[in-house]
Amino acid sequence: MQAAELPEDVQKLLRDYIESYEQLELLLLLRGERAACWTEEALSARLGIRGSLLLDAMARLRSAGFLTSVPQNNGNGCTYRVQSEEAEATIERLARAYKDQPMPVIKLMSANAIERVRTAALRTFADAFLIRKDKKDG
């Protein structure tokens, strides 16, 4: 299976919402153990992801709507958030593809990352040529 052979909805999910392997691993863990309410420490221990990488992955999944915060006695936890049956089916296909043949998923994520870097570089280059009016000139 090549990256192009991944279902279109899986490709779109990876392109639009999953920017790192930490996010992918976190999403699949949360979804696989839906009943669990995870603390940052428990996720870090389980996934081997520390500090800002984990916090960034959690924040991005929360903003994408895949993770929700749950108040607990000892602070906040988080759990998987089901968005829709369609999104659920897409994540199921992603989980199956990543488990059975991870290379197409990894290749697509790498290609998406390279495209994000290219786009950012082009944007920065183009911004260098913008003529800006000095604030002093009114």
C-alpha cells in the first residue's frame, strides 16, 4: 500500500489535523482506550513523550476536537472525544492502516510536513518583498 492508496478521507485527516507522530500516537491511544481519563503524567509514561511535545500534541488534538478536558479531583484529565460517525470511521481506517502497514501513513505524514515547511518558506520569502508603510509616516 502506497500513501496514495490510503483512503481519501484518511489522507485528508492526516493533512488537515495530524501534524506530528506524537499527535498520531496520542489520538490512536485515546481512541483505543476511550473509557480511560488520562492525566498528562499517565500519557507521558504510556507514550514516552515528554514535556512540550506532549503538551503541543494535546493542544492540537483539543483544538481539532478529538480530545476533551475532564475535571478530576487531582487536577485535569483528558479523554477521547467522538466527533461524528463519519470522523469515527475515518479514524478507524487510519488506525487499521497504521497498524497493518505503517509505511504509507509515515510517508504521507512526512510529505505533508515537507509541504508545510515549503509553504511557510514561500510565505516568508513573499513577505520579504511586501512594501510596508512606516507607522511614523501615518
